[in-house]
Amino acid sequence: MTTLPAQPSRLLPLPDHDVERVLCVVAHPDDMEYGAAAAVAKWTAAGKTVTYLLATRGEAGINDREPGEVGPLRVDEEIAGAKVVGVQVVEFLDHHDGVVEYGLPLRRDIARAVRRHRPDLVVSINHHERFAGGMPNQADHRAVGLAVLDAARDAGNRWIFTELGDEGLEPWGGARMVAIAGSPLPTHFVDVDGFMPQAVGSLQAHAAYLAGLGEAAPDPEEFLTWMAAAVGEPLGLLAAVSFEVFEI
């Protein structure tokens, strides 16, 4: 998933002074590692608790290897990469890689996780049809990103997915923002100067996946450094990650 970075001119700092718990919900192993993990490294270094929730195990991600082999391999790589940026809890919803469907089952699964983890901030992947620079977005990203926007609100309404209440999960409306990484319409940024080594190490942990991409695979250090610098330069920063923020 190589994309051009957003070209911000007037972005606001992502407010996180009262954020203690962050839930990151994405489609595949490696989605967080293509840039947003630098922000995660900064948050965990500041003592915030960050949890990863993945819709799939990425089992369809290596073309010449069987899904039954690839899924466990990519899970291991995701857990290893998450630890590099201070994330100790990585969960999987087990939707099918490549054919994730936006709909009530996905919204319910994500709302359940929001109620259980009770985050102050939810982070997800770009739900738009394109990335910055015009590259078409992948279907699973679009489905998951849109479901996260809805589920973050669903989690606070006791009359939506009432079965979650029956499971003992009380409504949670404390997630005041959803921050979308990789959006072509960024509104906010996180200064990640000093946290790029962790971000690079997190992507490097996906060695088998990157090898499976062959010549299309980016060099983690070159790619992430370039992208963070491109976002940071207009802001007068050495390195930054951009997000599109929705208040909910």
C-alpha cells in the first residue's frame, strides 16, 4: 500500500492532552504501519494505552502462498510490529481478507470493541475512494473506515445493538473523535520527530509480507522518512503524520 502523502497547508495539532486510551481499528496487518504507527509510538511513550483491532488476519495478502499459511504468519508479524511502538494488545475480528463487507455485522463487531476498550480516541484507515495523489483505495480499507465512523457513534447508543448490553457491555460515548490516517483530506497532524525509528522498525517487522510484494515493496526507512518529511515540511516540522478528524 504505497501512497503519496497529503500536502497539508493549514493543519491543526491533533488534540490529545486528555486522551488516555486509543483504539486503532484497521483492515489488515500493516495498515497502521504505513505511517500512523509513528503517532502510536509517541502516544505510548507518553503513557497512553493503545490497542489494535484488525478486521482480518491479512490471509489473502501474499499472492503465491496459501491463506491458511499466510494468516498466522501475518498475525505474528503484526503482533511483533505493534510491540515495537509500545502496543501490547492486538485483536482480530476474523472477517475475510479482501472481501470485508460494510454492514451491520462489522459495525456491531467494532461497536463491541469500543464498548469494551472505552477509548477516548478512535483511529482508523482512509475510507475515501482515493488516497492523496489519486491512487485508488482498497475495498477493505473503505469498508472498515466507514464502519468505524458509524460504530464509534453506535457504541454510545444503548438502543443500537441492544445485544451488546445483554453481553454486559455498557454504552460508551467517550470517544470524542475518530482520526482517519492516510486521508486525502487531512485536517490535523501529529509531530512525530524522534519517533521515526520505532515506526520504521514496526513496518520492518512485516518482513514476509514485504518480501511477498517483490519489487513493489517500499524500503521502510526510505518510504516512511519521505512521507513524514513531506507532511511535516509545510508545517515547519521534521516529521509529521496527518489525520482527517471527525468529532462524534
